[in-house]
Amino acid sequence: MTEALLAGAVAGFGVYLLVLALVRPAPGVGVRLARLDAVRSGVRGRRLSQLGQVPDAAVDRMRAGLGRRLEGWADTQGLRLPRLRADLDVLGRPLGVHLATKVFFALGALLWVPLLWLALRLFGLPLPSAVPAVLGLAFAAGAFLLPDLQLAAEARRRRKDFRHVMGSYLDLVAMNLAGGRGLPEALVASSSIGDHWAMLRIRQALANARLLGLTPWEALGRLGEDLGIDELRDLAGALTLAGDEGAKIRSSLSARAESLRRKELAEAEGNAGERSQSMLIAQLLLCAAFLLFLAFPATYSILHNT
């Protein structure tokens, strides 16, 4: 009886948290102002294709509504979450949906463990009463952090892709400068070549800079802060200091492009070396298992006869 009450209490607490997350109270003035500030500060990092997205399924609409509430709550509490926002921005995902996904994962794990424990009890497998509570909280904590780990891995690959395109972009800017164009015109003209997502983000940042009255290097610096790419921020700082000295800018951009390519080559060689070591360890383990397979019958027969 005690075990059933404990399992029901844990499951009921999970249902209560789910209902509490889905019920929409009337937002206060602080929440509304925080949402307006969040929209004003984050609109420059969003792509135009995201602004018109409308969730279709009921689960997506539920997640979007919960995400808006969680994002507004995070803003009212002063939780800026710069690293998380940068990872989401480089992948083009909204913060609210990610927070709602984390909550759904945690609630799902919190509800799944007591149900599994109850099923095992019905099949006659005795388990202590503290098992569902401890395992439920542990699985809920792990499920809550799992989306962040997946997001960080995807963001690393995305930033690596951006750096690869950035080297070609710097070469294009240097070529345009050598052709007689000014620095702002060269930055805009180089970003219009190609439809890669990195080029699109640079092109959008430069277009927003004209509307907001910013210089192109300021726009690149803000884009680097939004995406969490240090090379882009360094480029913006170098362009700000260089001014209109065309020859120095061309040589600096060419050197930066070459540095990015050398860094990318070094990372590729390092990854290849790690894979080679992994293959070597796997081969050694396979050889050891094969030798054990050959030696086991003889060893068993000797020990059995003695």
C-alpha cells in the first residue's frame, strides 16, 4: 500500500507540473515589457523564414505556447543565458521552444519511471519503495539536460561550417577591394555570392545594418556575438581599427583567410589522428579477443584434466 501511494504521489506531482506549465495565467506588466524587450533585442538575429512559421500539430502549438511563457519568465527573472541563446541562434531555433522541449523531456521521464516501477510490481518483481522517487528525479534531471547536450554538439558543427565559409568570404572581400571597391561595398557584394546559410546570415546582417544606421563591421560584430563566433568579432574589431586603408585591409583579410584555412586543416588532421588511434585500439582489442578465443579451449582442458 505504501509503495502504491508513493508511486501515485510521484506520478501526480508530474501531472501537476505538466498542468501548471500548460495553464495560461494573465501576464503582468513586467512580463509584457520583458517580451517586448526580448523581441526588440532578438529580432535582428532571426531569419525571415522563421518569422512566418506557424505550428501545425497540436503538440507543436502546445510547445510553442509553453515556450513563449517560459521565455517570458526567463526574461522577467533576468536569465540571459548567453551561451544557450548563441547555440540556438546559430541553429536558427527559438529559445522558448527549446525550453519547452526540456520541460517535456523532464516531465516525461518523471512520469515514465513510476509507471515502469508499477508494471514491474504487477509482474511480481519486488522493488524498494524509494526506487521510483530516486530514479524519477535522476531520469528527470538527465532528460532535462539532454537537449542542451544535443544542441551544443549541433552548434559546434554549425560554427565549424560557418568558419569554413568565412574563409572564402574574406577572399572575396579582398578581391573586391583589389578591384577598386570600397570596404562597405565589398562586404555587401561578397555576401551576395552564394546561397549558403552562412552567406545568408551575413547578407541579412548587412541589410539590417543599412536599416538601423550601423556600419557593416558593427553588424558583423553583432552577428559574431549572436552566433558565438570569435573570428567574426575579431574581424569586426580589425575592420573598425583599419578604417579606409585599402592595402592594409586587403593584406589583413587575406592573412585571416589563410589563418582560418590552416586552422581548419589542423583540426582535420587532428580528427584524422584521433580516428586512427581509435581504429588501432579496436584492432588491438579484436586481436586480444581472438587470442583469448584460441587459448580458451586448451586452458580449459588443462585445468579440467588436472
